[in-house]
Amino acid sequence: MAGLADIIGLSGKINVQGENVQKMDEFANNTIKKRMSRCGYLCAIASEEEDDVVPVAEGYEGKYTLAIDPLDGSSNIDVNVSIGTIFSIHRRRSSLTMGQGTLEDLLQKGSEQVAAGYIIYGSSTMLVFTTGDGVQGFTLDPSVGEFYLSHPDMKIPERAKYFSINEGNSRFWDEGISRYVDYVKDVDEADGRPLSARYIGTLVSDFHRNLIAGGIFLYPKDKKNPQLPNGKLRLLYEAAPFAFLVQQAGGRAITGDGRNILNIVPESLHQRVPLIIGSKREVDMVENFLLGRV
Ligand code: AHM
Ligand code: MG
């Protein structure tokens, strides 16, 4: 059993993406790997914390792949702000093939997901997921140790109440994003503007709030880091699972350069994509700004 000192602070490691790994990131990664590699349903695992494909335990190979961000919102771990776990599940490419899965089994489009979801560790612990037939939300009752269906058939409001973007990057945004953010701050009572700003810095938590209350989250590409021309968020275990969830809840997810997140064919495990996701009407509006229609 890990003690507090084992799971608080930095682990001293840098991951494949050049980011500091927190001890709790490592703890979550090891716990999930250990449990899932022997569950009997999986043939391969991809994790934000692992450079390469993680094989499952021998003799336990199954039909599905799992991509995870074991602990999303790393910068919020040590400051006691809500964090989460994200997962995305695909069927292996050939259901007849047995044995370990391959990189190709993991590099599949978001539209091919059979399930996706997240767990949010906030004022309560919730599991929210879709299997392609709507979005269901369950709340943990810690006294029983079970998740109960508390939010059946979740739908994201068509109109946004909130906008969520890291405004510290505003000097590096493209003109379309800057014009859109100015627009949401304009006063137009009849149109419900200005929108309120909310940004937690944990994608799970920002998404969860916007799913329930109506909102738009943006992590666009920016000019801040020329090494990261596609923004910060990763396709396989951040953008794609949320794109599947939001589609099932009646919303939309795009990159902003004319692509639907769910249609992108991944080229590598840790590939990054710009992400604009949330209430449908608002995503349509951002797209109009970015494609020069407004
Ligand atoms: P992480 O998976 O290492 O925690 O990084 C992803 C997080 C997202 O949860 C969040 O939306 C984003 O990074 C915040 O980034 P920034 O601090 O640049 O605004
Ligand atoms: Mg993350």
C-alpha cells in the first residue's frame, strides 16, 4: 500500500513528451496497467505515461485495445483541484487474430471507438461513459463502494453558458480564435452574451462542467511552441474519447482547420491535435470564425 510520500510530488522522471511526471501520475499508470493487463478483454494498452505499446499479461489476451490518460490534469494534483482519468476502447483490427495486439490495433480513428469515458475525482467521484448509445453518468457511493446511475442519457445544452480557454496564450493565437474570444465577450443579451469564462486546466473537469451546463472548450494550435504545431492535447487518449462522448451527447468536436476529430487517422501514439469541443451551436460559431465566414 502506498503512503502519502509515495504519491505526492514529482517522480523525477520526464515522459516521452518531455513533461515532468508526478508521483501520482506514475501510481495511477502502474495501478491501471496492473489491473487491466490481466482483465482478459485487452490485447494492447497505450498510456500517456508510456513511450510504446504496453503488452498485456501472457495468456490474458482479448479482443480490445485501451488508450488511457491515467491522471489528467497533472498540474492540479499538488494543489488539490479536481483531476480525472480518460479511457478509449477499440476492437482490435482483426477480431480473429489472437495473441498480443500491435501498434496498428491502437492507431484507429475515433469514429471506430466502441466505448470511451472518464472518471472525475471532484466533489464527488463520477464515471461518465458511452458505448455509442448515449452518455451515462454514474456517481460513486463511497459507503457501498459502487457507482450508481445518477445522470442517465446526458445531453449537452445546444447553447453555451461558459467558454474555457487558456487566455495566457492569447498572444500566440491565430486571428480567428482571437476574434471569436472577443465575440463571446461582447454584450448581446438576446444572444446570451457575454459567456462566462471558466478554465480549470484539467480537461476532464472543464469538459464535465461544459457537458452539464453548456459550454465550449478550446485548446487551439498556437505559435507559442514551434515544436508543438498542433497544440497540446493528445488525439488517442484525450481528444478522441471526448469527441465520441460529445457527439453522443449532441455536441461537436473539431480541430478548427476543417477536420472532425473523430475522422482523424492517428499516425503515432502520442500525436497531438488542436481541440475545439462542446455545445454544437458554439462549435459551429468558432468554425465560422476560423474559416473566415464571419
Ligand atoms: P496532462 O494530461 O499532462 O495533465 O496535460 C493535459 C492537460 C489537460 O487536462 C488540460 O486541458 C491542459 O493540459 C491544460 O494545459 P495548460 O496548462 O497549458 O492550459
Ligand atoms: Mg491529460
